[in-house]
Amino acid sequence: MNGSAWDEVLAAAQAAPYPVEMRAPDAERAESCLAELGITTRSWLGAVVAHTGGILVDHGWLRVLGSGGDGLPDIVAQADPASRWLVVGCDALGGQFAWVPAAPGAPPTVHYFGPDDLGWLDLEQGYADWLHAVLAGSLTQFYNTLRWPGWETEVAAIGLDEGIHTWPPPSTVEGEDLSKASRKAVPMAELVSFHHEMARQLGA
């Protein structure tokens, strides 16, 4: 496509220091998502939606949302029209990345809700900068305290609509060391709701 950012996305993915898998797009759903979001393939977000059902990064630890399929929701299904927040990715532990509108005149930035601190952190990166950093290897340091020996095998074994629930939760002192926690696969929607409910109860 003329003017598409897809070649840039693809080049970054091919140069990644860990495995990156592009899931096949749903052409009809991709077109619908682009129209609903009002974006084009000239942006990295639009290129990802148009050309992928989602991107699995670092053995599937991070699922970057696209037009959906194979257990991945499409990106519009995760949108919150009221706040205009757009969930653009989730990780194997139920953490979420959201593209969030900024102050008037300022570009949106990506925020992260982590299962360890149960709060939204502004990463101070636009979507393209965030995804480029992810594909360049930022996940290794970013998740340094949220992984355990052999996580790659466990994550690869779960469905794309599942995440790994750990008990005690990583937001507790007892659950900080995930190598000692009980771990099991649960539906991703259930896992995300669990962490947000914990945050609500704690007033986070």
C-alpha cells in the first residue's frame, strides 16, 4: 500500500531479538476496525490492524492487538468509547497496554496496567515509539521482575484467549517471587477482571 507504515513495522519485527509471530488478519474485520477508529495504514497502529490479527511477541508473552482471530479480540472490541482509551495489547499475566488521549493538543501515549502494582503508568511513548521499543527488545528489562525460569514453555502452551493466574498474586509480598507461586491458565478476560477488581478493592 502506498504510504503504508507496514514495511517499517515488518522490518522492526524481523530485527527483534526474540520471536515475533504475525497472526493472519481478518480483512473484513480489519477494514471495519480502521473505519471505526478513523485511522489509516500510514500509522503504525493502522498498519498493524490492517495486516495482522495480532502480533505475538517474545514467545507470546505480549499479544499486540490487531483485527483479531484465533482467540485474540479485535482492537475495537477492547475500546472504551466513554474514556476513548484503546487497549492495544496485553501480556500473559493479564497486564494491559492502553493508548490514552492526552491533554488537548498533545498526542496520545501508551499506558501500562501491571498485575504487580495495580495502577496505570504512563510510558510517555506514542503507539509507534512503544511498539518499536517492544520489537527492539524492551520487554526483557520491562518484565525483569515478572518472569520465572521456564516461563517461555508455560506461555507457549496456553491459548491466545488465556493468561497465567498466579497465587499469591504478584501485587502481594508473598507473590513477588513467581517461581514459587502457584500458576495456572485461566481465560484472559477473567484474569484482567481479577487484577482490576483487586485494584478497586485496594483503592489503587
